[in-house]
Amino acid sequence: MKRSATRSFPIVLGLFAIMAASQTNSHHFPTPPESMDPQSRQKPDEAQTGPTRRIDYAQVQKEAADLARTAQTIPADVASARSGMLPKDVIEKLKQIEKLSKHLRSELNP
């Protein structure tokens, strides 16, 4: 009887070692319960989209017309710069064109 106990001892010890090693490598933490706050329970898509913006198309159309009107004067200003006469407001016109185009882009880009 002593012989069978001593033979199975290494097997039992090996099984315990395998079980202990498998338990130490896996960290299974419990998942927390869902929040009771109704605002935090929104679907992920709803939380990311936010409120929709309304585009004032009349204002956008007015700004686009201003942009086109200002941009049409630039070729004549550049032609006069070739002859040595740079109009003093040409830099301000280019800044205004840049500002209007950025604003229009931000209004029209979803």
C-alpha cells in the first residue's frame, strides 16, 4: 500500500502544479454593472453624433457671392502689380478671400 501511494504522489503533485500555474496566468476580473444614469446609457452612436447643425443657406449664399466678387478683382490687381503698381488693398482682399472660404468650408462640411 505504501508503494502505490508513493507512486501516485508525483502525479498528484504535478496535477496541483499545473492547476496552480493555469490559475495564476489568467486574471478574470468581474465586469462592473451598467450605470443607472439614463444619460450615460445612450448608445455609442448617439453619444458621438451630437446635435445636428442648421445651415443658414441665405447667409452662405451671400458669403459665396462676396467671395466670388472679391476674387474677380484679383487678376486685375496682379496685372497692375506687373507694371509696378501694387494696389494697397490687394493683401487685405486675399485675406478676406481666405477667411470667407474657410468659413464657407466649415459651414458646408458635415
